[in-house]
Amino acid sequence: MTLSLLFQHIVNALSLGSLYALIAIGYTMVYGILRLINFAHGDIFMLGAYVAFYGMTIVALPWWAALLVSIVFTALFGIGLERMAYRPLRDSPRISIMISAIGASFLLESLAVLIFGGRPKGVPVPDVLSKVIHFGSVSMIMISLIIPLFTFALLVVLVWIVNKTKTGMAMRAVSTDIEAARLMAVNVNKIVSFTFGIGSLLAALGGIMWSFKYPQLNPLMGMMPGLKCFIAAVIGGIGSIGGAVLGGFLMGFIEIMTVAFMPTLSGYRDAFAFVLLIVVLLVKPTGLLGKRQTEKV
Amino acid sequence: MSETSSKLMLSTSHLTMKFGGLTAVNDFNLEIGKNEIVGLIGPNGAGKTTAFNVITGMYNPSEGKVQFQDRDITGLKPHSITALGIARTFQNIRLFKEMSVLENVLVACHMSIRSSVFSATLHLPGYRAREAEARRFSMELLEQVGLSHLAYEKGTSLPYGQQRRLEIVRALATKPKMLLLDEPAAGMNPQESLELMEFIRKIRDKFDLTIFLIEHHMQVVMGVCERMYVLDYGVTIAHGDPSSIQKNPKVIEAYLGVD
Amino acid sequence: MKQSTELKKALPKRKLYTIAALAAFVVFAFLANLFFDAFTLRVFNLCAIYIVLALSLNLLNGFTGLFSLGHAGFMAVGAYVSALLTMSTQLKDMNYFLEPIVPWLHHLTMPFLPAIIIAGLVSGFVGFLIGAPVLRLRDDYLAIATLGFGEIIRVLITNAQGITNGAQGLKGLPRYSTTFSVWVAAGLVTLFMVLLMRSSFGRALKAVRDDELAAEAMGINVFKVKVTSFTMSSFLVGIGGALLGHMITTIDPKMFTFMLTFNILLIVVLGGIGSISGSVISAIAVTILMEVLRFLDEPMNLIFFKTDGLPGLRMVVFSLLLMIIIIYRQRGLMGSKEFSWDMLTGLFVKRGRKGGDHV
């Protein structure tokens, strides 16, 4: 393997890792607050990509406008989903809310097939992003470089929100102890909505950038990334944003590097993620950066 | 002071339980002799239920040992400890929600039914005989506490006081040698507490039990316990018979004068 | 005491009704086999297979309280084992054109009954291997881990070209799933479930579901109970998968996706998590509904406009149905109660006490 090829793989791994990290953050925040695995998260990722696509094609918006419209729409959609499908079940056994999440996921996927059509659609990647850059013998598409940088910027903002604002503090309170937070006059409903909003926003961004890097949309495009990103969040430590980021990058790296160095195993690529998940769950269920949670008898 | 009975039932030595930075139980040393009724008291959060949980195997102690009838039971799983003869009730009643009163008690007979899954499913004669015996035994127990007429009602539909009694009966169905009761009098009025005290003495005598109980109701504790240990923030601050505990300044301080 | 004598008098009458109903059903099935056209008969028999699958999932989720999502994986194991054991050597040669089948499977052929039992045993064994490590995990983690294993199984099948013929799948399976065999299977599994839940082990399962800590404190080896339940469930699922394979006569890895698990989950939730009769009724209802609603995916000629087929509408309806049920009526049709004749008469008489067979 030449150095330039290796470099290319690394950049790819960084981009993929960033996308996974963005999606994994949504999972981990929702889980931290509601102890819910939001199966529908991957489909929100898909929704964001599609809305941006329609914004650019049918409404003929410039790509950055379509992006803005999409993330706002998707954030609102995520908030709406929470209110309709998860809030009524907040005091029910955890299995019920998980079933609702599974149902929501299938509902979104089948609605997407119905409304958008099952055939893959090509995404008109904006020229500025599909430009090819040369570093000596290495060539990269602009978007592959933008993704990690943009993600980094987003993370800085997110960390600032969670750690330095009142809302962020409320978020952390709710994820530690929802009853206590309620007693401290935290408007739990608002915080939950806010969390879903941010998570969905990040997923939408992830989806749009994904569609610029891999410019083909299909209604099930969120399924595998969604599952993998959940695994990434678990590996990093569910409930921890840092863990989600770590897990996401780890997942991206492992995926790209295994296929790069062992191409014959590419058929098993998806299985790796699951094997990794199971190993982590058995060895250290709280993940790399996670905290221990003990149940009071 | 305490009467060390001829047979030592339960003892712990240097039992310590830490959760991360919090030491819930600190160097707890306990000795309970056969047929004694011993109490464990202390302000809320003192670590009493944690001590119970360690003794019954739900937590592995950070340090120290638990011995039951000359046998080291530290680190054994709860069901093994129950099989050895220690049964318990819970602070927040933990009845089986979807099952009837009788079924709740029958579950506790599982150990004595001892049929393989195979013979149980096929309702083979050996299993049927043991199941019938378990039913008879359970109904008898229920009759003794006046709950047999409610045998087919859903366990959680009973009034609170009866639910507590059911939980105790359920524990009795495991044919224990020792019973650990976690706040059995919680939520009871004075009359019910009196009846409970009678009940505890009665079952101790009838079933040859040794009883260790956590309680906040001072009336019950002082009335029925022969000895007691006092915990505060996980540390044993006093130990002795009711009258000496009542006068102990450290105990009074820990409770801030609450009787 | 008065209650039990009343019960004793009522019992023989109920048993009579049940026996009569069963006899009527046997006659019905016999006639169906003779007179239904191929398509309707297939739907009818599919109901039986889904009864087996739903009951096996309910055993795990409903009665033991273990939320497992790996069902499709075990179905695949059962289907493939049974297929490989029943296909003739010539059939295998025809299928394995990309890569020859491994020698020890090449000439291995046996009749249906031993094959399907072995399929169940293998599936149960796989369940045991997976269950032992995975059942230590908490609810939601268990769900994801089992989902993961389901996918891993599928990926393994897709890649093990020499054993499973990989993505090409297996075609031409002998059609052993006759009306008789599937309904006998459904009947046996139902009987098994009823007997199981009435036994002390069934009680232990429910205790583990209701309150694991209390169950453990009452002397039940909770972990052992969980593993046993998981193994039993996997055994039954494997048989269900085998029956499915021998009805459709073609199997490939793409059949055994999470969507399949979802369908069975839908059936169980609809019928009532923890109700045997609920699962049976729901399996029949949903299987028929799934076929009836197939028209939603086809081009429709509504009076005012023609549609060119709305693929996905069927799944939309089903997902919506699942969500509505779980949000508004979590207990499903039967909740955790079982069907009883009193329930039926209760519908016609003014609504009084709703009875249920207590176990």
C-alpha cells in the first residue's frame, strides 16, 4: 500500500467516522435522557437527506438553503415523533417504548417507500463540494475534507451547550435522575423535546453530508448506518457524548481499514460491527467511556 | 447484654460495601444466635437495606465475610442462599404483579418441587404429587394468616397491610431457618403494628425461626426485638438490648431525638 | 372454598365446549384441504406456521419477559438445517453450481420428521450458545445483542457458500408442509405452551418476568430459567422456520431479515404479550390480514383515479397498527388473560365480571 493510498484511506475513515459520530450522538443523548434506543433515528438521518434533496431538485433552492430547511424540518419532525410515539409511553415498561420505536422506524421506512419511491435517487452534489483537491499525489474530494472539519466545529458548539448553558445543565440533570430533575422544577418535557431536536438536527446534517459523499438515496439508507451508529454509541459508552464521538470514529476507522487491508472479508463487513458490539456488551457493557449504573433494590 | 445462644446462626465479619466513592456499609460485625429476634435500626440511608442485600447475596461485599451456620456464604448467589435457609422480604413490597395470592406463595415452593422441566411440563405423576403437596402447604400457610379466602385474587389487589403479610408468608414458603424482614411494619397503624409483633413472635416459635429485622417503627422494634444494632452512615454506632439502646446518647444524636 | 366447588361444577362444561370446538376445527381443516384453492389453502396453512412462530416468541418475550429480537436468525437456522437434511443429492447438485456443497452434506438425506426435529435441536443449541453470554444483559441491551446475533447469522449464511449456497439460496425444497403437518405442529406447540404455563416451571417463568430480584430471592435460579426459556424458544422457532421453508420451497438469506421478526412481534403484541390464546387468534388474524391487504400494494382502480400500485402501503398500515396498539392499548387483544367461554358469553350478556382461566 502506498503512502498516498493510506492517506486517502485515513481521510475516508475520518469522514466516515465523523458522520457516524454525528448520528451516534443523537442516539446517546436520547438514551441518556429516556433510556430509549431510538430505532427510528437512522430513518431521521434518511429523512434529512431526502428533504434536502427535494429542496434542491423540486424547489430549486441553493444547496445551503436546502440544507438549512432540511435540518429545521427534521428537527421539528424529531420533536413531533417524540410527542406522538414516545411521550405517551414514558411511564410504561421499557419494552413498550422500544416496540413503539421499532414501529416508528418501520413506519418511516415504508412511508418513505410510499412517498419517495423505492428506486434510488441520484443526488446533485454541489460543485463546490465535489471539487477534487490535490495534495501532491493524493487526490481528495472536497466534501471528504469538509466533513471532519465541520463535525469538529459542531462538536465544539454542542459541548459548549451541554456544559456551559442552563439548558445543557438541565439536560445533564434529566439524564442523571429524571425524578429529581422534575422536583428541581426542570421542565422535563421541554428538555426532552430539545434533546430530540438537537439529535435529529445532527442526524439530518449527517444524512445530508452523507448524501454528498455517497450521492445515492434510497428509503432504507438509514438502516445500516443507524444500527452501526447505535453500536458505536454503545461501544463508546451509551449516555456519554464523548463516548459517542469516540465510538463513531472507531467504527469508521475499523470499517475502512478492515476493507482496505483485508478486501476478501468485505462481505462480512456488516457483521464486524455486531461482533464488536457483542464483545463490548459482554466485556464492558458500559462502554469505553461509560459510567456504571446500579439499580437500587 | 446479649445472650449468645448455643448455636450461632448468622455472623458477619468486617463486612464492607462500597459503591464507587460511597461506603454504604462500613466494617459491619454481626452475630445472631438461633431463635433470636434481632433488630437493625438507624436513620434513613444508613445502609440497612444494603446490609440485607449483601447478606442475601444480591451484592458482593467489597470486604468481609458472611457466615451462616458455620458455612461461608460470601459471594453466593441469592437463590443458593435461599436454598441454604435464609429468606427475606423487601422494603418496597415485591409481589409478583400478574399472579394470584396463591401463585405468589407457590413460586416460593419451587425449590421443594424440584422436578425437571421435562417432567413438570408433561405433568408426570411424580411432579403432580409434589405440586399437589406444594399447593396444600401453601394454602395452609395462607390460612394461618387469614388470607386463604383470597387465594385466587390478584396479589397486588390486596390492601397494603395484607400485601405485607403475603410477602412474609411467601418467604415462609421457602422453609427458611432464618427470616430477614425489611421494614415489615411500614405504613401500619398502631393496632396493625401490635398484631404484627404478635405475628412475628408466633412464627418464630411455630417455625423455629431466627429473625433479623429492619424497622423504623420504634414501638415494634423495642417491643419485639431482643437485641439490636444501630447503623448511621454505614457505621455501627451501638449494639445492645432495647433499654440500653434507648438511653444511648450516640443513638439519640443520630436520630436527632426522634423516638 | 365455595369458589373451588363452583369451579369444579363449571369445569366439565368448559372442557366439553373446548373439545367440541377442536373437533369442529379438525373437520374444518379437513374440508379446507379438500376444497380451498391453492392460494387460500396456503394462507390457511401459513396461519398455522405463524401460530408456532408467535407462540415461540411469546414464550420468551411475554412469559419470561426477555425482549429478544433475533428470531429471524433462528428461523433461518431451522429452515436451512431442515432443507439441507431433506434435499436429495441431485437437488443439491442442481443448486450448488457456484461452489460445490461440502462433502459431508452431499449425500445426507432423511425424511421430514427426523429432519425437522434435528432442525429444532440445532436451533435450540444455537440458542443455548447465544443465550448463555447474552442473557446477563439488561432489557434494551439484550434486544440489541439478539438483533445483532440475528444479523450475524444471516451474514454467516450469506457467506458460507459451500454449506448454504450463500446468497443464491436453496430452491426446490420438498413440499413437506402439508395441511396436516403444519396444523399438527401448531396444535402440539399450543398444547406444549398450555402445559408448560400451567406447570411450576411456567410459574417460575412468570415470576422471573414479574420481578427478577424477588424470584431469585425466593430460590429460583433466574439465570438458569432464562437460558432454558431461551433454548426452548429457539427450538420452537427453528421448527417454525423449517415449516416455513418447506411451504415456500425456496429459502435465501434475504428472507430472514429483521422485518420478519417485526411481523412476528406485531402478532404477539396485538394478541397480548403473555396470552397463549391471544397469540393464536392474532396469528390467524394477522396472517389473513396481511394477505388481504396485499391489494394495497397492487395497482388499484378506485372509482375516481387509478393508482399504479402503492408499494409500502401495506407496511405503513402494519407499522401504524403496531404503534397505535402499543400506545393506546398496550395489553393487546387479550392482555395477559386467556380465552375462556365465559368471555364469549360475557360479550352477549351485559358486561359483568370478565373471567379468565387462571393457571
